[in-house]
Amino acid sequence: MSHPAVFARDVRKQYPGARGVQALAGVSSEIEAGRFVSILGPSGCGKSTFLRCVAGLENITDGELNVNGNPVKGPPDGVGIVFQRDALLEWRSIQKNILLPIEFAKKPVSKYREKVEHLLDLTGLRDFANAYPRELSGGMRQRAAICRALVDDPDLLLMDEPFGALDAFTRDQMNVELQRIWLETKNTVLFVTHGISEAVFLGDVVMVFSPRPGRLVETITIDLPRPRPLSVRESPEFGRYVAHIRGIFEQMGLLNERGTA
Ligand code: ADP
């Protein structure tokens, strides 16, 4: 029997402590395998918390949370994570950074050399295999971090505002790159962002969260053909999705004129 990649029923999360924040107030969702899901909401609404719960890095307080049909109890197998800060180890070459999860899992590194080469080709980093992180630009470092998350063929790739620290131009480029990589790998992706345009550009589905405590307000299917060029953002269809989501945030009393929540 095939299970959804991620199944959440009434997931609640209260951080411990006297001033323990309630971060999630009942999130329910079923995420089909192979989908690219954007998780969109204002800062502090619990998006990262939800992702960390799926990654098994935080315990849920209440509800049900399954990955591939199994309740999450600690980091599940087959999950890759990319954070906002790339967390590359400065003293290891790019190739050796990418191989880190393989070493941690005590798998034979030699069996993954080809895979690493393929990922370096896929992300345009082939000439930087033996370079050190300090020799790479921000966008290149984040591409290396994506390679590291993909090296062990994860079914589920979790991305927490991975391009948040990049300039707007590099961020656009990375959106196109990520789509290209995903069209090849076709794993399930949960991509956290607070940018409406980025969420619509990348997502098959956009999950819109309310302000804290986070609830799922609406799940929107983005029916735009792929591969999507950056110019799709100027199309009327794209504009309609953005306007619809902006309307949701306006109704919640949020939003600034940049269109970010
Ligand atoms: P987002 O990713 O949407 O910006 P987060 O999930 O990071 O939101 O945070 C949601 C809320 O939970 C915030 O109020 C934040 O301060 C709080 N929070 C996040 N992590 C912790 C933690 N480890 N301990 C206590 N509170 C936390």
C-alpha cells in the first residue's frame, strides 16, 4: 500500500518552558510523494517548526505525524535537509562536504564517487570539487549544500528558506536551478519560504500558514506547466495565484508592499 510522503493530523507544538510558545495549533495535511510543496507564511508562524518536526528534530506535542507511513520518532531515514545557512565545514573540500552524510551513515564512500560527480555536474560545480567553501560565492555554497542533502538519494528533501540569505538576482537563478534539479530527481520537497512569488514559482502546491500559532489556512494547487521560466512570473495566470495569496494575507491583516508576508 502506498502512503503519503508526509501525513499530518492536528499537529500541535508547544515549546517547553514557562514562556513556552505555541508554535503550531493543529496542522493537518497529506503530501503526495513526488510533489514540490511550498510552505508559505509570515515570519514566526511556525513554518520551520513544522519542518523540524517532519525532520524528527523536534517532538510534536499532540496529533499525528507520519513520514512514508511511519510515525516520526527521531530523524527518519531517507530525508535530506538544507538550511538557510549552508553549514558547510570550512576545513573540508566541497567534495568532502558533500560526502559527509555518507561518512556519518558509515556507508562506503567509494561507492558514492560517481554520484557526487553527477551532482557536481548537475549543479555546475564540477570545477570546484576540490575547492574549499571560502572560495565559493553564496549561491555556489548553497548549491553544494543541496548536493550534500541529495547525495544519499533522499525520498524527502526539506528546505528551510535555503535562499533567504542570497541577493535577489542569485535567488532567482537558484530558483531556476532548483526546479531543474528537482525535475531530474523528482523526490518530495517541502520548501519553506516567506516569499509569495518564490512559493508560487517553485510549488506544485502552496500551503499557506496563518500567523503564530501556525495553522494551515489554505492549500493551493499551482497549475503552471514545467519547466517554468522566470518570465512565467509576468504571466496573467501567475499574477492570479499571487493576487489570491496576497488576498489571504490581507484578510489576516498582514502584508507589506513588497508582497512578502
Ligand atoms: P518561522 O519558521 O515561520 O519563522 P518558527 O517555526 O521558527 O517560525 O518559530 C515559531 C515560533 O516558535 C516563534 O515564536 C519562535 O520564537 C518560537 N520558537 C522557535 N524555535 C523555538 C525553540 N527552540 N524554543 C522556543 N521557542 C521557539
